[in-house]
Amino acid sequence: MFPNSMLGRLPFTPNHQQRNNFFALSPTFYSQQQFVDAQFNFQNVDLSRAVSLQQLTYGSVSPIQTSASPMFRGRKRLSDEKNLPLDGKRQRFHSPHQEPTVVNQIVPLSGERRYSMPPLFHTPYVPEIVRYVPPFREIPFLEPREITLPEAKDKLSQQILELLETCQQQVSDLKKKELCRAQLQQEIQLLFPQSRLFLVGSSLNGFGTRSSDGDLCLVVKEEPVNQKTEARHILMLVHKHFCTRLSGYIERPQLIRAKVPIVKFRDKVSCVEFDLNVNNIVGIRNTFLLRTYAYLENRVRPLVLVIKKWANHHEINDASRGTLSSYSLVLMVLHYLQTLPEPILPSLQKIYPESFSPAIQLHLVHQAPCNIPPYLSKNESSLGDLLLGFLKYYATEFDWSSQMISVREAKAIPRPDGIEWRNKYICVEEPFDGTNTARAVHEKQKFDMIKDQFLKSFHRLKNKRDLNTILPLRTAILKR
């Protein structure tokens, strides 16, 4: 029914399986003095070689130019751009003419540093001696390709596929986020020269929509980072850098002091909202685990997308307001598909433990799932039946008071006795570090609202088998 749809590519293609030298290089050490250096780097560079804010480039064009600057209108460029010289255009991916931007030239040589000013931030915390992340090659850009869509034999299934067709993240959306990531990595490396910036979350895991925000993980060292002290300190420096040097193409940067602190900001060029964290390594690992599940079976992505849209419409998809995060919702869908009498998904971590080990080095996480074949399930349920079954499972069958959702085990398991799980209304196990991804649901009122919505939506959909009864399609499509 949708022969030309772009559902995305299989997790990883063979030409991305080359090894690189991430940890083969001799590591340098991240000393106390080097950490202090990061505080001075953007103030103490050689100003005769530095680029002024008005000249700062994004790709190869200044973001603060107006009429002369090529801007996106939908998926097309202004016709004036055709007359611009090559180096005046925003560079395309894989362009043979790409050159390092001029901002890289302002990094001072080690012998040129002269500190005459006090530190930018006076804090009693000084990090212990830790190791830098050694330089390594870029993770290949993962561009989707066509795969077969499930057949829609009924109205409800067809509505779900139409929603996917309209709202799924496009290749152009992903490229905008990737371009911003690459440029920000160059800027942040002025503060932390051997750091790396990863695009993670829904933008890359196969479950993104056109309106999905971008999630970024800044990796500054191999070891874990104390999120209350060290991560906040690093993000203070990044936030300061964004506010001073990058105000031309970054707006509204905010430092959010949460359990995992982040810097929130908006990229003026792509108009994408981003959240940036420090060393949340598990987020990189679970991005590629979920990406493998997304393309393991062709009913997974349409089902996840419609459930995320449904939850968002009913205001139960916002961890900052005490409801479910999108990550928890995805794990809940995967768990349901694993626990059917005839499962549609297996536990990848059980079948391929060597491919999804928490010990795999970061430069290999995108390669690990590349040889995993599609899962052939005997379950022939339609998308409509699966959506109805998902609502019924969590409305009437799952025991919230004593069970924990576990994608790692592919079943509901008893709640642990640890303090993290005590007195929690919803328990969803993170597949790698075993934490509770639904810990934001800490009020009984919000928990009751979530359960009530599952039950109401189940009965409405069961009676009419029309997606509009639980998710007005016109509204969902407009939000995309």
C-alpha cells in the first residue's frame, strides 16, 4: 500500500564495519591543570588570530547574515544560492570541498598560553586526575533506506501506517542535527580538545519524528563522571562558551541542574531544540540497542510512533511533569512485543550478549549490531490488533504493584528490593545499567492518570476500531 515509503535502513550496513583507532592510540592524561586550562581557553587565546563573533562561521557561512545568507525553506534552498561561490554555501555532507572551519585556528599552542586572569568559576571542587578520551574516527552517518512496510488489511492499521508516513523523521531532519553536532564538537574542543560529541536518543534510534528534539552526549573521558560536581562544572564552561562566542547561532542556552544536568539550547540555523549532557555513556549504548530493535521487525516502528503520539496527546509523555519519558514508552512497547504468546521480538541482549555488552568500547557500539538478521516471528497480528493489545496489557494485565518491565529479560520480573525501586509507581528497567527509567512518575495522582488513560483508550478503541477515537489524526499530523 505504501511502496515508496522511507521507513529507514537496517541498523548498520557492511561498509561501516571497519575498525578504527579509538583506543589504539596512546592516551594522554587529563590533569588538574588541563581542566583549569579549559576554563581559560576561550578567554586567553591569541586574539590576533581569533575570529570575532560577527565572523564566526557555521559551516562556511555566518549565521548572523540576513538577506545574503542562504536559508532553508522547507526542503529547498533559495535560488540566489546558485550564484554563490562554493565556499559561501552551507556545506553538504560528503562534499569533497569541505575544509576545517577557521574556528579551529584559534586554539592556542601549549607554549603560547599566558594566564594573567583568575579562573572564570571559583569552586572548591577540583577533579581528580583522569584520562582524556583519545582521538578516534567519526561514527559513520547512518542514512535510512527503504524497507518493506507491513500490510494494512484494516482501517486502523492503515491509519497507523499513514501516521508513520507523515510524521517519521526524514533524512533531511537528521542531516540538520548532524551538521549542528559536528560544528558544536569543533567549538567545544576549544575547551576540551580531545572530547567527542555524540548524537543520541530518538534522532538516531529509529523512533524519531519530524518534531523530535536533538539529544547530545559530550564525552570528555573514559571513566564515569560525577554528575553533581564534575558534569555540572563542565557544563558551566560549555554554557558560558555558548553565551559568549556562539550567541550568533545558538539561542536560549539554559543550564538545567537535574539529576543528570543538561544544557538546553536552540540552534538558529536548523531551528532544532537540543539537550546536551556530559558522559551519560549509557545513552549512547541504548541508542544503538533501540535502533536494532527498531529495524528488527517491520511492525515495531509504526507501533512505537503511534503510541508516542497517543501518549503526548493525552499529556502522559513528559518526565519533567511527572509522567512517562519517551524512552520509557519505547521500552514498554518492546516489552509488550516480547511477552506475547507468540513473541514478535526477542531479547537481543540474551541472544547476542557479545554484541550488546556494557563493556564494548564506544567506538564499536555502532558496529556491534551490524550482522544481526531480521527477526522472523510467527505472530501475524496486524498493527491495529497490536495497538489494541498494548493498551489492554497495561490497562488490565500488567501488575504495576509487584512487577518490573524488563526488555533485557524479555519478560515481567519481580521488583528488586533496592531503595530505587521502593515506593515507585512504575518500574521500567534500563537495559544496561539497571536503573528505573520511569522514576519521574513519583506522584500517585500522575500514576492514576496514566493508568486511567490506558483503560479509557482501550475501551474506546475496542468499540470503534478508529484511531481518531483516541488520537485525532489531524492534530497529530499538524504537530508531526
